[in-house]
Amino acid sequence: MQVSGGGAMLRLENVHKRFGQLEVLRGINLDVRRGEVVCILGPSGSGKSTLLRCVNLLEPPEEGEIFLEDKDICRGAGTPSGEGGWQLDFVRQRVGIVFQQFNLFPQKTALENVTLAPEKVLKRSREEARAKGTALLERVGLADKLGEYPDRLSGGQQQRVAIARALAMDPHVMLFDEVTSALDPELVKEVLDVLRKLASEGMTMLVVTHEMGFAREVGDKVVFMDEGVIVEQGKPADVLDNPREERTKRFLGLVLER
Amino acid sequence: MNEIISQYFDLSEMSKHFDEVFDGFVITLELSLIAGALALLWGLILSLLRQLPGRPFLPVRFVTIAYIDVFRGIPLLIIILLISGSLAFLPLPDAITIPHWLGKPDTFWYGVMALTITYGAYMAEVYRAGIEAVPGGQMEAARSLGMSHGQAMRNVVVPQAVRKVIAPLLNDFIALMKDTTLVGVIALNEVAHVGRDIQGEAFNSSALTLGAIMFLVVTLPLARLVDKLISREQSRFTRGAPRVEAL
């Protein structure tokens, strides 16, 4: 096992990702400490989502290294070895992801959505999985929706189920991919409140978002991406109020004048 | 007009031969149910083999696609004749080459084999359409929770896919049921074969008409059921429609 990262929870070194001719990530370097909340901003197409999907190997990078808890999870990136070359199990049991479109399993109730993977992957007993799932759904404020199917839930409720589902695997890092972008404005707060709570409990989080207020308030670090590179990163107040780079200024100007 | 009625709808002919025709139809039903169940299973297996991801499974995918294309392109009748005419001469155990399982004649099992081989290929395509209709985010969500490809297929994708394709699968089953009559050419006493024997002796087609009516008794309700399932599936995606209970 290659060791590097110096105690960082997550460390990306020169990560590249291509889709055919299109190079979506062009050398990303990023350190995330344990318990840190990193908010990633940037225009659409800048590679924010792809970055998250690289971290949990849904889209393994072609080049570069990713260290998770000091373990190189994609050694030999770019070799045609298929999934065998990557530490899929190691990653998937430590990194949870929540998607913009929720992706709940429609044929299963809220509670079954949360208990499925712990039962099948972690081999937990049904009782244990249900007890834990119930507690998690209570934690996201859905104690009264355990038996509901996703299509009976509002977008905000569905997204909170999706968060509980990811938490049920006891992740060490949580990735949030524009989790409020598909929600009606009045439902955004209930989801962000769950994220705030998680952050205050010390969860390590990578949050791709367009919610500037959230980034400023909850983020320990803000990263601004454009065209596949990190243009600027730093404390929220520095990046959001006193951006150094011209591209960051332009983007923030466009977003804030809405 | 009288000739039409006496040739095709002679009630005394029908009642005289009802028992024989009905016995033939029972064989038709048995053949349909056994071959139908096996084809449903075989088709699912083929569609799953076809979906195996990654480079190591490329040969499996290739062979599966070739199988599906070949057997969708060959007439069922030819498959029946190929099996019944030569299987008995192959260097395999008699239990396979001249099967008499469950007390049924070998021609019955040759029919089951041919129907399963052919309709498995058709149904694999139906399953594939269902699997591809499940949004990719479902597989991603399952994989991101640590499930293997197989676990994700079994617990997440296939249950949704099957629900989407119940109606088209039933359609294929109706087609399979009608095609069981082709097995009559290798002298299995299914309903068409029985009807044809009577037709040859009596110079009258009413017994065959009776067989056709027996088919309709089964296929018409099935066709209505298919329609109902389709409209139900569509209403699930219609805005504002009441939620339909899962099948």
C-alpha cells in the first residue's frame, strides 16, 4: 500500500478525467481534512460533479492518484485492468454520495431504501438494519414516513431519505452533488438543515452547490472550479468576498446579481 | 352460406369430437405453460448475460448477442425439425436425446426445447428493453452504496425492469401459445394435429374451428389483460393520475 497524504482524509493529486476527446478534469489537486466541509462552486460544465464521481470511483480517473485515509484508491489509473485495479469496496464503504435526482429505489419504501444496502452489503440482520434505518430517518425528520413509497414523498423528503440511505453505510466522507438543485425553493431549507446538522456533527463533506449562503455559513473551505481546474480555493470569506481571480469574480458577479 | 356453416360450424361434428379436441388442447396448454415458463427464465438469463459490464465479459456479451440474433432469425418450424430429426442420433444420454420426462412423449419435449430456444431469444430482447428503461441513476445509486453489479441487478434494476415488461412478455406468451401448433408437424397430438386428423377423416373442418375457439377462450382474456396492464403502466407516469398500487 502506497502511503501519502499526511493524515488528510482525502487527497487528490493531479487527477485527470476524459470523456472521449473531452477533458473534463485537467489536473485537480485537493486536500480535505477530517471533519472539513468543502463547498465546490463553479459554472455548469466546469467538472464539479465529475470530481465527486471520481472520488467514489463512479467515474475512475485516467490519470493521477486519489488517497482516501492515506490509501491510494485508484493506483494504476488509466490501465485497462477494469474495476480490479481500484479499491471499490474500500471506497464504497467509506464514501457516501447523494445525487441531484435523489435516485431512490421506487419499488421500495423509505425504510427499505435505507436498509437494503446494509442488509445486502454489510450483512446486517434485518432487525439491526431496520432499527438503524428508523433512527436515521428520524434524524432527518421523517419518522412518520417510514412506510411511504418515494412517489408519495415531496422532493425535499425524497432527498432526505437519500441522505439517510447514504448515512446507513456509516460513511467517513459524504459527497453531495447539487442536492438542492432539483427542489422547489421552499423545500431547499429542509435539506440544507440536514447538511448543517451533519457538518456540526463533524462529518467530512464535499458539497457541490450553488447555494452561496450555505457555502459561506457552513463551509470550512470554498473551491471555485472552471473548465476542469481549480481556479481558486480558500476560506469562504476570502473566496466569496475578495476573490483574487478574474474568473471567480465574473462568476460570483453573475450569481449574486440574480 | 349453408356450406360455410356446415363446413366450419357443424355443431354435431363439434360435439362428437369435443373430447378428442379438448384432450389435444390440454396438451397445447401443457406445452405452452412449460415452454413459456422456461422461455421466461432463459430469456432473463440471456438478457443478464448481455448486460455484464467490463472488458472481461466481452466474449460472453458477444456470444449472447449472436445467439439472440441467430434464433430470432430462424423460423421456429425449422428449429423443431432440426431437433426432432437429429437429436436422437447425437452421442448424448438417451434421457436428453429421447426424453420421456413426466410421462410425456419425446415429441412434446422436442417442442419444449424448440420453443424455449426461440422464445428465449425473443424474451431476452423484451427484458433488455425493460432493463434499459430503468434510469441509469438507479444502478449508480446501488453501486455507490457498495452493491456489486449482480446485487444491484437483482435487488434494484431487474425488479423495476420486469414490472415494466410484464405486458410485452405476456404478448410473447400469447404468440408462443399459438406457435405450439407447429409442434403438430412432428406428430404431437396437440389441438391442431388432432383437428387436422379429424378434418382428414370427416372432410369437415368443424373440429379445427372448435380448436380455434378453445384458443380464443384463453387468448382473448390474456389480450385484454395486456391492454389493461399497459394502460395501468402508462397512468403511473401521467401527471395527476391516482397512484396505482404496485403489481
